[in-house]
Amino acid sequence: MGRHVLLLAQNAAVTDFNTGIPSVRRLQKGIKDRETFEIKLSTGDVFVGQLRWQDPDCLCLADAEGQESLLWRSAIAFVRVRPRSQ
């Protein structure tokens, strides 16, 4: 019975990630197109790189050297797409 409850909780978390909303779709496009993002946290820290993946809680951003950082959505002040270099 305890296992069943755990599975229900996991399924509830998955449904919270709404892939139909524009912000989620826009980030998915950026992942697919390998765009460079600038992400500023509420602390003032700025991260630049390519998004690897997103889930309901976090974004995974890889910098130019491939170092990955997990950024909690609740800590993000803004996300900006950087223009491609010409």
C-alpha cells in the first residue's frame, strides 16, 4: 500500500509540468535549436550556456566548457535568449 501511494505522488508531480504553456514550449525550442541562454537568478548571479533539459523544478544549463549547472526555477529572475554570433 505504501508503494502505491508513492507512485501516485510521483504521477502527480509529472502532471504539474505543463508542456502546453508558452514558456515551457519556448525553452524546449531553445533546447532543440541549441540556442544560448542568459539566465539571471534572484541573487544577481548570471549563467550563460545551452539548456540541456528542463523539468518542473529545474533547468540544466551547460556553459561553454560543458560544465552543467542545475538552476531551480524558483530562483530564476529572468531568462533571455542570446542572439547568434554572425
